[in-house]
Amino acid sequence: MACLSPLQAEEWKALRRRFNPGFAPQHLMTLLPCILDKTWYFLEHLDGYAQTGEAFCLDEFCTNLTFDIIGGSFRIPLLPLLTILVKN
């Protein structure tokens, strides 16, 4: 087991403080409709492959689900934000 140096420990604590609100139960409950919506779509795809018996890459579907949930959880439209970031 590796030990963190004092500097690494401080960086880790700072990052943890920044990310903690995003994983608070109250915040996750606000994301539940988005998570359920995206997961339903994911399950429909899995059901389709289960019915046909066709092989597929589960890794790709899981990655897409993760990004769909993360992208769908933003409360601001992303396209204008991306346009601003690309111009700068």
C-alpha cells in the first residue's frame, strides 16, 4: 500500500472537497430522473441484443451510458458553453 506524501495528501484533500458536493445524496437524488431515463435507453439496447443473441461490446455501451448521464445532468445548455470554450 502506497503512502501519500504531505503534499499529495493536501492535493487529494482539496480535490475531494471539490468533488464531494457532486456525490452528496441530496444532489444525486436530483439527478435520478436523468439517470433513470438514460438507463432505460441502455436497457432497451441490451434487451435488443439479448433477443437476437448477437455479440456486442458491453464496454462501449457502459461508457456511452456514463457519458449520457454525465452530459444529461448539466442544468445549462452545453452547446453555447462549448462554443465559448472553442472560440477561446
